[in-house]
Amino acid sequence: MEERHMASSLMGKSFIDLRSQVAVNGFSSILNSDIKCLLSDNIRAKVWSSGYLSFALWDARTRELLKVFNIDGQIENRADLSLVPDFAMEDEIKMKIVASSKKEKTQSSFGFFQQSRNAIMGAADAVRRVAAKGGFLDDSRRIEALTITIDGMIWVGCANGMLIQWDGNGNRIQDIQPHPSAVLCLCSFRSKIWAGYASGTVHALDLDGNKLGEWVAHSSPVLKMAIGAGYIYTLAKHGGIRGWSITSPGPLDGILYSELTAKGFLYTRMENLTILSGTWNVAQGRASKGSLESWLHSAVSDVGIIVIGLQEVEMGAGFLAMSAVRESVGRDGSAVGQWWLDMIDETLHDMMERKSQDVMGKQSHQWRKFERVGSRQLAGMLIAVWVKDNLKPDVGDIDAAAVPCGFGRAIGNKGAVGLRLRVYDRIFCFVNCHFAAHLEAVGRRNADFDHVYCTMTFSRQSNLFNAGAGMVLYLLLCCTLACSIYLFWLVYRSSLPLVLSIAAGASSAVQMVRGANATGANSVEGMPELSEADMVVFLGDFNYRLDDVSYDEARDFISQRSFDWLRERDQLRAEMEAGNVFQGMREAVITFAPTYKFDKHVAGLSGYDSGEKKRIPAWCDRILYRDSRRTLGSECSLECPVISSVSRYESCMDVTDSDHKPVICLFTVEIAHIDESVRRQEFGDIVRSNEEVRCKLQELCKIPETIVSTNNIILQNQDTSILRITNKCTESIALFEIVCQGESTIKDDGQASYHHPRGSFGFPRWLQVTPAAGIIKPDHVAEVSVHIEAFHTQEEFVDGVPRNWWCEDDRDKEALLVVKVHGRYTMETRNHRIRVRHCCSTKMRKTDPKPRDSVQTQGNLLHRADYQKLSVSFDVVDHLRNLHSP
């Protein structure tokens, strides 16, 4: 029946009572935030609502607010709740700026910079202090999902991956964190709970929170889950929907896995793919179309994917400071970066058009095109991926990430940008890096790689934090001061480190918040995300140099093309052999001259640095990779799904637009993947034809045999009766829930009138059933208390006619209860109907001469012939084992 009792938008600002059309204003103000989640427990007549960090518990029948408490379980005083925004952070920032502006203006240029730096650092300290008090760090604990289980427990999923269990009265029972990624959705069915995470993982848990199993459902966040037809369906952010059997994990998994594995050759498909990856440090220049065509000419071959990584697209103190601030609000890119993307777009288009005309004739207007599917920029680093149009249907789930490594791990002059994409259901990661410079900085370069590899996360949220007006003011302040400082830097020609230190101070608080709120940074086992990809390609200006060689010696060996002697002195090769960096990765044999450093617009090997510093040539620009192989002799299969080899690894010495030469690497990739349509067909054949599977399914879908102690109960005010439900099955648990199917009044002849359906109204106010749902162990008994309230009924509906709340009705009433019994995995139920009659008349009292000597009495029952009073011990089973429910 349509939900008529209460309704509210998931992000609404009021609590709506549709029966009286009255809006209880300020519902969201009770939680001090917008409504995040709403959960209705119709069986127990309660409504749970949550803001970001608070809960409210309501009585669904009386619309009374029962309790307001925070996520730590601490009960909050409603009188103390305030809607006044907290401007402490803004005030502190303003005080810092005002105090700074009152200083004397007659000071040196260094004094101005020092005061400006102190102002921003002071503002950053204010943000840190507010964050430490819970202003931002608590945002990582915000509530994302709610669900209720059959035992009446409430489970809450938080943005930091924590799952919190509450009882029906709002008492916090336990908290667990089985996964570091954000919990985006929860779903419960019978004796299981499923949690969907931002990493695409799904966990199955029992009612005590013990993890039963886990699997990667999607390569993007799991947004919603629903139960239907024996499956748990998951909806991913990219729009994909998948179904998983509710019996899994369970006894069928081993049988199905072995049967499907034996038929793997029927649904395994092999694909061949060519990937072109290129890296170029453009030294803040802009290349001509001719230079780009010389570099990317291999793209006109059978290349399916092109990955381009650029470094030093744009530099300078002001740009780096602004870039840090833009990153703090989740924005990236620049006008110069967009110019490069558009220029490469145009170059690829023209090259493919010319190739098509050469092959198919000048009248042809049909040719394969490359389409840019993703890009990411961090300061001067830019990475982008292009996919040929015929391959695009098999490519998806494009995610981006960035890791700054410069100046306190906050500035993007050094660091990495990455793109992750799914190709034929296999995960490929491409990472464009720019590491620390200078000959002696080997350790810093190694540390940069470690930082990038361990912290790069592609499950980046669109909103990094839930800041208020104070955070917006803080960011605008950073932008304004950063720009002002840059202008004065141009005037006074101050040093770059001072400006960057100001920008780093302005963004350090944001970096702290981002670290607290990052989701999916590590896998379930605590491994970096990059380690879980099927293929990873690192490209960029790694800045590793040559040891123990002079400028003249290097020039002589290069002119003789004696690269073997120079490779022995390559820092990167030595560090990789020592296991200090790029562990588990490979590089093709270098057969080209060192790519750094050249005089601009000077062609050939004679163009190496002729300036005063005469920097020693080096292979700074490199491309490394790893695939699924654990040994070089492995063959492509479902166990080793991606095998790659390098068919070309070279530099383009004709390009002179930068002091670096561009490098390309052409990969030939073999991919093994599953044809899901064929696999599903084979799965269905196994389920239908395998006798062992069919027998186990029948056992799992059985509804345990149960009996109830009575089908008729008569009670007066304050009377209590115990209804016993016995599970006669000795192997399986039985799950039950009790609902009120209808309510009626008793006529003068003692017969009940028509039972008016209650729908989602729950039990009548005069009737309390506790517990209304639960689990019965094999060969055990559940006791349910049926209690009559000690006041005259004041129902809103009498004989289906709406009345005012003060309307009294002293007629006897009867409620028709239905005990629904489920199996562990069954969608069907076995029902027992119980009639509960509330006797209000004096006639009933006169026929009962026995005085009430206690608050809780057994009441009057329409007895079964074989009914007898039973204790709560296990001997109940012996008395009820042979009873059969009518």
C-alpha cells in the first residue's frame, strides 16, 4: 500500500505529515543540517532520520521526537541546538588580516612579504584549529547510508568506511571498519547485510557485523542496492547494474566456481591492442603542428589508444600558487593546458584524415578518428588519453588523480597526474610524473616515486569537504593574497621559494582535510590502488642523471653512439637494480641519445647545452611499465589477463621546441577477458542441469516449519500475553516478523466487523508487540509479548472514518496480526494469523472475578484444546514439538 503515514525528501528541510497536511517546520534544524537519510521501520512504528553527523528518532504513530543524538551516541539537548552559523573561523581570519593591515606601511619589500606570509600562515592555522575541533575532520565520518535488519538493529555507513550498529532505541552497540573506502549504500535481507563502497567493492556481513565475503562489483562507486527475485542488485556510478545471488557467499560457491572454471574456454576472449604512450617536457613553450606530427607519426598505424604526458606546460610562482588554491576546491586545468589539448586534437584529426585519403581515395569522408576521453592537469603536469572511435565501446570508467610532491607535498611543480580506465574489463593506469631535479637529488626522486605510488587514489570525490561560508572566505582570501604577492614579486623580483611557501601555507590545511576525506586510497588489503591495476605505465621527466661522467665525455660517447657505456652510469638503472625505485617495473632497451639538455631550436646532437652551466646530458625522459606477468614466460589467460611487449621505444630528435626531446613507446598488448553473455548462459545451464546444485538450492529455499502457541488472544487494559513461536526445524534458522493486517470493532453480537487494512500505520496505539521481528534458532522458541495499553483508544480512524485525535471509542476492538515466517534465503513466507481482541466493556470485567495482583498478567485467551502455560526454558520445545498450527 502507498506510504501515507510520513514522507520526506531525502535532502528535504521539513517533516511532512500527509494525514493532517501539517509541516513540522525545522525538522532539518533539529539535526543542524539537511536530511541525509530517512529510514522508516513500519513494524516497530519508528522513523530514523539523519543529518551529516546527527540522528533523530521519531515515533511514527504519535509523530513525537523521541531522541536526538550524534554519531558517537551522545544524546543532544534540543534546547542547545542552534541554527546560527559558526563564524569563528571567519572572525579569526579577519582578525589576522586586520591586525596585519594596521602595521606601518613604511617597510622594506622583505618586510611586506614577511607580513603577507604571516597573514596567510595565520589564516591556515585558524583553519587547522577549527578542523582539529571537528569542523572538517568530522566530515570524514558523515553519514552516507542507513538500513534496518530483521532483528531491529540499525546499521549506519559513514564516509570513512566505518559501519556503526545501533539498537532500536538509539543506543550505540558497536562500530567496525572492514574497508577504508566510503560506504555509499547499505541493504539488508533476512540474516545478511550488504555494504556498497566508493571503491566499487561490496561486502556481505552477518547480523553481528562479521564479514562473510567481499568482491569487486564494479570499477566505479556502488551508489544503490536492492533485493529482488533472489538477487542483490548493485547500481554503479557509471550506470551499470549487476545482480548477485543472495546465497553467496554460501555452500554453492565452491561447486559453481569449479564448474564454471572447467568451462572457461567457452567464454574466454582474446583481444590485441596497440597503445602509444608519449612524454615531453615542453619547458613552458608551445609546439608547432609539424613538431607534433613528427612526434606522434606512429599514431597513423594501428594504434587504438594514445596516452600523452606533458611537463612544465606552465610554470611560475603565481601560476603554481593559483594552481594550489584551485586544487583545494577540486578544479584543475589552465588556458595553456587547454591549448595543448586542442592542438593535439587537431593534429591527430589531420593525420588520420590524410591517411584515410591516401588509402581510400580523396572522395572518402569516412575515416577512423581519435576521441579524447579524459585528461588531468596539476600545475605544469598534464596527461590525456585518446581512444579510436571503434574501440570506444570497450573503454570506460575514466578516473583521474593527482599527487603534488613539491614544497611540502602541497605544490604541483613536482608530482604526478594519472588516469585510470577500463579496457575490455581490464584496468589500465597511466601516470605522468615530474620528479625532483639536480644530479645529487637521487634520494628525493626515489621518495617522490614512493609518495606517488602509495598515495595516488582515483576514487576522488567531487566534494572534497563540506565547508561553510568560512571555508569559502578562506579560499577567496588565499586567491587574493596569492595574486597580490605575485604582483609584488614581479616588482621587487623576490625569490620563488618565498611565494611558494605562502601558497603552501595556504593549501596545507586543505591538504590535511583532503587526506582525511580521501576515499579508496588503498585496497581492502591496504595495498595502493596502482598495485591492483592489470597494467601500469609510468611516463614523464623522472630527472635521473648520469653519474661519474663529465660533460665532454658524455658528448664524445653520444657522438660515437656508444650508449652502452653511458647506460651503465644511469642513476635510474642503478636504483632499479638495487630495488630502491620502480619495483617490479620494466623498461625497454634504450637505443636513443639522452634527451636532456638541449639548446632550443638547434637540431641534431650538436644541440646539447652550450650555455655557461653545460649540464651533462642524461636520459631524464623515460617510460616504464608492468603488466600482469609474474614471470616473463607467462602466457595470456584469465589468471594472467594482460601481457604487453614494447615494439618501439625512441625519441624524436628533430623536435627543437624545448630543451627536452619528446619520447614515445609503442606497446603491443594482449588482453584476456570474459564474454559475460556466454558466461551467464553457461551459469544458467549449470544451475539447471547440475543435480547437486539443484538439491542445495532447494534446501536453501525451504521455509522452516513453525507453530504458534495460540491463534486467539483476548486482553483487557494493562494485560499481557506471551505468544510463543516454535521453530521445529533442527537445521535451519527461522526468521519472523509480525505485522498488523487490519483492525475492526466488535459488534453487539460479539462478531468482528470488517478488518480495515492498516498499511504502513503499524500496530494500533492500544497494542504493543515486542519483539515484532526476530530470528529463531533451530529447535528453539521465540517469546513475543502482546500487551494492551492502559488508556482508551484514540485512533485517528474508526471504522475507516477519520476522527480527531481526542475522539474516544469504548467499543471492543480486534486486531488481525500476521506472523510471517521466512527461511534464510526465501522470498516467500509461511503465515500464521493471530486475532487479538481488546475488551473495553464492563461486561468483560464482571465475568472475571479474579483480582489483578500484578501489573503483568496472562489475560484471557481463546484457548487451544492442548494449550498449557509454558516456561521460558528449553523444555518449551518438548511441549510444543508435536503441535501443528491450523
